[in-house]
Amino acid sequence: VFHKPASLRVARAFSDPPMNLLSAMATPGGVQLEGGPLLALGLASKATPKLTVGMRASAVRVQAQPGDVALPGKVELAEISGSDTFVHVHTLVGELVAQLTGVHHFELGAQVTLYFNPAQVYVFDAQGMLVLAPVRGGDVDMARIELDLAHAYRRDPKQDSDYALLPLKMAFEDGGAYALLGPSGCGKTTLLNIMSGLVTPSQGSVLFDGRDVTSASPQQRNIAQVFQFPVIYDTMTVAENLAFPCATARCPRSRLPNAWARLPRCWK
């Protein structure tokens, strides 16, 4: 969803700082920024005439690199946040924010030229759907996930209350952003665990790009699940918390003291 957002809505949701968005038009030679240069980009024939070009703030810089396009402008604001500097610049194509590594000082109102490589921009059509995204080394599309299942923790469910998940059919598209909403105990975590391969559904199937992975492990699915908050057990020491995954995986206890002994050296 970050590197290949399916829509402007997803791009806005998964961008901090916000993605720079510029009005543009499709032309035979590529993408014409409104009031600015022509970007030599190959678009699909189905692209709409009216476009929106998106640039991550981290892709905008003040030092030119080969293949860059220059956008002169005036500094409106410069702010330091942690180890980065955020420069807000008024240009002919609109307001742009550049995220620069390190601490930099800019005078308000000073002239500055921003640079970016057209290969690092995103293009969205008039409906806000992704048309073009930067190509990254080793890029692999995510899978389309299809669920047609039900799940009960009891062996012989007989009524609705016996199910953690009642029969459902759902599909999640590559590059989309989705939210599961519901009260505690309604089955949200169970559904995520089934998708991740941590739980096998008692009925039905899980498909990744049409391939049945119902019985496949998380490693075989090439998928991971990250919890919103870290789980720390306050009744355990730091070493016991770190060793807990090993204990649940039934690692030999003889390995744990050696792992603990290495921790102080890692922290130093």
C-alpha cells in the first residue's frame, strides 16, 4: 500500500509527510504538469486526459542527480524534525514539500531549486485510481486474497453461537487498504490469523491469486502479521520477554542462557 497504492485515497492514508500532489494532463509525449515541465512517462492507453501526479517528499531534493527535472521556487517554511529537515517551497506547479536527511538551514523567501526524477513519481487518473508507480528493484505484486470459509473452535458446531466466524466470502485486492470493524470477540483477529496461516479454518478455503493455501504455513504463503501494539508481559524480566517466543517454539532450554548472555553486547 505504500509502494504501490491502488488509489489516491490509499496514497493519502499511507504517507507521512503527505504525498505532494500536482495537477497534470496526459499528452502524446507523456505527462504535462500544469504550469510546469513535460515528464516523459509511458502511460497505459486507457489513462484519462486529466491526471494527478504524486511525489513522496523523500523523492524531492535540492541537489541535482542524473535524469532529474528542476523546479525553481521560493522557500515558504523550513522545519527540523528529528534528523530530517522539511522544506516547503512554492513553485510554478504548486506547493511542494521536500524531506531532506540531516539538519539544513534555509532563509524564508530564499530562492531554491527542487529536483526529482520522473521515474519516482506516481500517476493517478481522474477517478483517483493508480495508473503508474515507480518500479522498485525486486518488486513482486502482492496476492489477491480470497476467503470462502467459516471457523469454529468447537469440533461439532451446531448453532451460530458456536462459530468464531460465520460463513463469509471476501476478497482483498493487491494494493488496497482495508479495515475490519467490529466489537471485541466478533472474529477480527481470527480472520487475520486465518489469512496469515496461523489458524486453519474449520470449513472452506483461502486462496492467494487463485492458489489454495488453506493448509500452507505463513512461510509458504510469504506473509506476515504485525500487531498494532507490542505485547510485553510485565510479570517477566526483559530477558524472559525476549526469550518467550523461543519458549513457545519449544527451543532447547540450553540455548536460552547463551542468547541472554549476548544481549548486553548487542545493546552496547
